[in-house]
Amino acid sequence: METAMSGELSARSKAPRAGLNTALLLLRKRDLGLLPGNSFYRLAHEVKVSGMRPHRLEVQSTDNSNPNTDNFILIVGDSACERLFTVNDFHGGTKCGIMNISGCNQGSLSLEMCGNLYFTRILKVNSICWASVCHPDSHVLLCLGGIDIASHINVLPASFFSNSNPDQPGRLCSVTMSKVWSCAWCLNPQADKTFSTGLSREVAVQDAETGQMKTYSAGSDVLAQQFALRAPVLFNGCRSGEIFSIDLRQRSRRDHRASCFHQESAITSVRILQDENYLLAADMLGQIKLWDVRVTKPVQWYKGHHNEHAYLPIHVNEPEGLLLAVGQDCYTRLWSLKDGHLLRTIPSPHPTAKDLIPSVVFSSQLGGRRGLPGLLMAVKHEVYYFPYNTDYQEGGQQQADY
């Protein structure tokens, strides 16, 4: 690993971050014993993220329709980062679709919008996640709602958006509930085809095939959810700042909280690490903390995030050791997951506005196994690619001027 890191730095020593020594100087200091190992890898990390420069991507369409002119609200990548589920503002309503990502290790990246879009006039997307029914990410769990309107929860086949299979089955599940704030899909085989929804002062857990549902009380609105992978345990983040888990294997629902701890403000996002003893949580005070759920204590803080009242997710890429979040100030920040050090702050390509907060996806392999590492940023009606530790071949794409 050390040799690989050294090789990467040597190759990229021509583009150091301002305020840091060149990568070559870092290597020399390390070899002379003047730079501790931990400091070397943190600074090397900074050199890698400092090379991220924006390239505007042209989004093609499978039906050769007009290019997108509707502002992006949200993009969510599937587990392989081969597709994006996209949500756009559409004349006061919502437009949803799926965008295919094509990347190759020779250095090019392209986006193609599938032709079958889903439109709503009044309802807006409250929450969405990918769902694995037939195979990984075969479906989409889509929660729609509006002011004083009941929420509609649908489990739709992803092929619905591509028009690739005219004989496809319809929606697997369709439920109407009170206000839905969040949702999550369980990948643990002990709770196969199970999903959850975070409601007002309640959590609902439902089997998508049988329709069987259980509800659990919560102290306030449940704004964020995620299932653990190794066990059927659901973590919930509430408006009150409470974070609690539910073990679906427990039959009794009276004392259903397996663990419980608090932050100082409404929880907007929870993310469980591969070591499921640790959980990241962000709140509406801009605090991001790493919790050890065994002792219910924070063990790391990530400073600099800006949030006062918005529902903003956080993103984790453990292979690269990165934590990412977009703030209300429209800046995208990258931290070292290990030590909490702020590595990079990326401004939006467009002027800051409360209705133009970028939505991002980061992956080591955008486009699948042969894909490229980097960040995709959707803002206004455009998508930008920020290469991570790689040289990018333009291939007709345009580089932004900031």
C-alpha cells in the first residue's frame, strides 16, 4: 500500500495544493523520517482531492429528446454507481427518472437519460432509495407527498423508467400513509424485501410482497433512516435529535429501542459504516459526529458543515476514506473519515441560492467496474464531474471556468 501511495504521489507531484509542499517533498520528508506516517497519508490525501476540477457533462437521452432544462433537486446513485435516480423540479411539480453512467478506465465519462419519465403535478419527492427485490437495485422505493396531502409509497421496478421491457410487471407495492419523512430498504436476508418509512412520531416496517406491517412509536418525526447490513437492525434519526435503533428480530414492540443517544438538533442523515459498531449522524446545527453505538458516545467530529434548517444528506466512501456533505451555503466539503480533518471545500458552479443547493454522488468507480473515481454534482439543470486522483479525457465535455 505504501509503495502504491508513493507511486501515485510521484506521478502527481506537478499539481500540489496551494499552501502544501509538493508531493515529491512530502515523499522526501517521509523518507528522511521528518514526517510521521499518519501526517504523510493525511497530506497525501489532500494532494489527491486538491486536483479535483469541474468538467460539465452533456446529458444524452435515449429517445433523442430535448436536453434537460429543469433544475435538479436530487440525485441518488445505485450501489454500483452505474445509474442515478434523478429528481427535477417541473413547473411546480416533480419529474423523476433514471440516468445511466458510462465510464471506462481510459478516462471518459458519459451520461444518458432514460426516456420514460415519471411526472407529478402536486406531489413532491419526500424520500427515495434503491430497493433490491429481484437483484441488486432492481427497484426504487419512492415516497411522494405534499402539504396537507397523504403520502404515497411505491416500490417501482427500475425498468419502468427505461422502457426496456414493455411486458414488465407493475409496481410491487403501493401504500398510502400519513406524512412520510424518510425511507430505507433492508438488505439483510432475515428481513428480505422489507422496507421502512419514517413518519410523524412513528416508524413503519413493511414486507413489500405480503403487505404485512408493524409500527413502532417514536418521540418525534423520523427524518432519517438506514438499515444495518449484518443484522436486521434499523437506525432512526429524529427531529428531536434522538437517534435510536430497532432490532426487527425482537417480537415485543413495547421496549423496541435497542440503543438510543442524542445530538443537539434535528437529525438530517444517518450512515452506518462497514464496521457496524460505528454510525455517522448529521443535524440541523451543522454538526456531524461519528458515534460508537456500543457505548453511545461520539468518537469523532467533522467541523465546517453549514446547515440551519435544511434536509441535507451526508455521503461516505470508505475505500477512499472520505466523508462528503453539501451545506446550505452550497459548498461541498470533503473530510478525512479517519481523523476528521477538512480536506477540501468546493464551491457551487452557480451563484449560491437556497433553491440551488447541489446534490452529489461520489464513487471510486463511476460507471461500474471499469468506471472512474470522482464526484458527480448536479446543480441547476447541469451535471459536473470532478475527477479524483485521475487524469480526465475531455471527449467533448467542457471544463468549468471557476
